[in-house]
Amino acid sequence: MPLPHVLLSAAVSLDGYLDDTGPERLLLSSPADFDRVDEVRASVDAILVGAGTIRADNPRLLVNSAERRAARVADGRAEYPLKVTVSGSGELDPAARFWHTGGEKVLLTTDDGARRARALGIGAEVVSLGPDLDWHAALEYLHDRREVRRLMVEGGGTVHTQLLLQGLADELQLVLAPLLVGDPAAPRLFGPGGYQGGRLRLVETRRIEDVVLMRYLPTAPGTGDRVVAADRHWLALACELAELCPPSDTAFSVGAVVVAADGSELARGYSREGGDPVVHAEEAALAKVAPDDTRLARATVYSSLEPCARRASRPAPCARLILDAGVRRVVTAWREPDTFVAGADGSGLLTAGGAAVLVLAEYAERAKAPNRHLEG
């Protein structure tokens, strides 16, 4: 199911702490960075914090700039983003500022938590996700029922940790402050756990007064039929590569990327690349990887269109090339229509060969865009 783009936002000390243990909140950010956070808040559909953050910090989570609020309204959006919190117990203070400022609020909780929150008179829509908290269910609810496409998560550390551990964080915006806390009892940004391997991709660094903003994207693919945020990033890149294809009235425009298990890009390609009028995207990408590269066995191929099962222009279709390369995981956006080959079923060939095939249909329109002239 489609999920919102999940942006984790945090400011930390040089030694990785979110706060100290003093009675007052430790201000790690700078005035200019507070304004940047306000700008990000104004750009998203919803802001989420955990129940612990509400108890510890009593935040309002508002867009403070009147100009930014006015721009949201002019764009047909609510003045404030939806405010969301998650609590298993439902034990929250109904007098907290979170409930009494800004626009709409949602509490995502359990069956028991929902009964408790309603009894307390919490001023929000109370949504039960079942007997236990489930982050996938929470994000699906926000996407499908509240039309949240971009979600900003502002803490705390437990929430950030859970979303990263489950591969649900699409982006990390981390501000590093020139302070040292050094108190082992103070809250840290991330807790221990089985995180995905590989290096995150640094996509931006920016000095803001005396702090530094760093933006990271995850790179490590999921395994088997488990979809993680990095899968969406790589498939989006494959769709972008499809737009580079020389135009054709007799073949699809497709992009493909081959990615190792640690998130390293092994190769990329696109249809008709390099002046070859019949080369397919997956074929072009795999040709750039040494056949004896041991990373292929745990790699993922991302293709904007389902790899072909039959073709006239080459001896082997792309689905067979993928299997012969040893790849056993394929993520695609769009099943091949009958435009050129009736009953095309590359996914069937791949599955029969032991590969996991995942179709992220939310990217189908992007994959179809460079092929609109073939419709009808």
C-alpha cells in the first residue's frame, strides 16, 4: 500500500543527545534553524510526535509564520498541518497544549488506549489501530484516510528509532549543535536495534548560524517481499531514467537500476541507451556489471516497467537475463501492457525462477509518463 513520505527531523548534540536531564528543555537549535523548521512544517501535510514528547516537552507544534499559514490557505490547504501523536496506553494529559493549539489532531492508539483516551476527554480524533500499535497501519491510515502525502516526525528518539528499524523513514534531517551533553541518563536520538546495513546517502549539508543541517536518504533495499523506504527511492530513480530514453513508436521507454544489498548502486541503464535501438533498460544496466560480481546474488533490480518475458530483438528476454545474473529480487512500477506483446508476464517468469517480484503501483503514473504516446 502507498505510504506517506516520512521525514525524520531532529537536533542533536555533538555526542548524539536530544536533551539533557535538567528541568528546562535544552535548546540545541539556533533562531535561523527554528525558522527553517517552521518552513518545513508549513510544507508538510502532517506533523507527528510520540506521546513521550508531549509528556516531556508539552509542545504546540505550530506553523508560526503568518505568511506561511496564509500561503497554505491560498493553496487550498488547512492553515495548520494535521497534528498526530501515537500512544499505546492512551494516557495523555487532556490539558496539554498539543490538543488546544493549531488545527486538527489525531491520536493513533490501541483498542485499550482508545477507551482510556476517550474517557479522559482527549481533544482529538481517537483512532484505534487494533490490540497493538502497528506503524505500517498507522502510516496507511494517514495516507488513505487523511490524505497525508508528506509526514514530518519530530520525535522523540523512540519513535525515530522504531521508524528507522522498520525501514519506514524516507529521509532524515539532522541538525548538529555545537554542544556536548555527556549524561548517560539523557535521551539519545537513536536507540539500539537491528538497523539496515549500508551507508545512508548525504544529499545536503548547510551551515545555519552555528549549527549544521545534514539531510540523508536510506539506500539499502528491502529483502524478499519486504518493502522499505529505499526501495521507493531507487524505483523513483528508475522512473527518472526512463525519461532519458530516445523516443520510439515501437518500444517502451524504461529505466533500470541494479543495487547491492548494502545500498551501493552497481549500474543503471535505460532503453535504447548508447545509440542501440533495441537494447532494453535491464539489459543495458546488467551489461555494466561483471558477471562474476558476487553482490548480484543479493542485489535488487529496479525497473520502471515489468521486465520482458519475450522479445524478438535479442535471444534472451530481460527476465531471463536477470535470473541468469543471479538476481532474485525485482521491484517494478508497472506491469507490461499488451501493446507489443500479448499476455506479457515477466513477473511470472521471474517468480518461477525463484525471484521475489514487487510492484509499487503508486509509481505507475511516473513510469507511464514517457510512454503516453503509445496509448490507444
